[in-house]
Amino acid sequence: MTYAILLFFSITDFSMGKSLFKSSTRTADKFYVYRTLEKVFGESNKSILVKNILNSPELFGGGCLPYNVSMKSEKFDLSDENFEDRCFNNITEIGSPAFVEMSVIRQVKTENTCNEILKDTKNIRHALALVSLSESSPIDLKSVKRTTNLFFYKKKQRETYSKIIVNNQIKTWRDVLLVLCKSPEWQIL
């Protein structure tokens, strides 16, 4: 947890209380964040992701799809096909912006989601299995680089995070995944 906080502090300008990311920086919308975390940690986390990500279009951007509005119901079933495209809060989500600025509140929501997901060791095992690792695998540069591929598509970011994690001697895979999950950089397009 300490490592994730240090990384977050490194991109925050405390003198002004603002993120170092420019307002013109495009961030991934709620659908991208939802699907990335679901892919990395497994479908068993749908309810957590709906609660923290899909229900927050004002923080993550991405309104609901207009052609699915007629399907909106007070109760949705997580097993429904394409349920995540529906309007969760109300029909005004249709007009929600596709992209929003990175904000402290968005980052807190992301951190809460990551903490909640990584409480369960099966989610850690799921993520590691995607890159052919296990909880007993050594936390070395080669393994960490493979793990960063789960979140980052930009080579420079993968290399930077891999070096930081190894240099700081992070001891558990849970902490490695927590640092990566909490990082705001993977949400920047």
C-alpha cells in the first residue's frame, strides 16, 4: 500500500493540489477501466466493478448507450448480456462526456476498487495465471515486466514501473498488483 501511495504522490502537485496530468490528457472511460479490471482479476468481481466504476460516469466518463435505454430497469442482472452498457443511475447518462479529466476522487475510487478486489487471493492467482506466474514465483525484473503487461500498453510505462517495483524490493505479488492497479497511468490513452 505504501508503494502505491508513493507513486500517486509522485504525480500530484501538492502545492496547488492539482494533478500533473494536463486537462487535455485523455483518460479511459468507465467501460475501459471496467473491462481491464475484469479481465485482469476475473469475472467474479463484477459487482465490485459495477458499484465503483460503472456507477460513476461523472468520474470515469462514458455515458450509457442510447439504444439500451429501453432496457433500463430498476434491477439489473449481472448475468444479462451487455448489462454494463445500460444506464445505471438515470437516463441523463446518455449525455455524459466520453472522457473526463483525471481527478483525486477518480483515483480514490480506483484505489478503493483495487483494495477491495485484492483482498481475495483468488483474484491475485487469476491475474498471475494470465502471465504464467504463481504466488510462489520470484518477484524479479523479468516476472514483473510480464505482470505490467496486464495494465500498460505503452512500453515506457511498463519498463518504468517494472524498475520501480524491483528497486523498491516489493515483497509480495499482492503489493505488486496493488501498485499496478492503483496507478493512474494505465488509464491514460
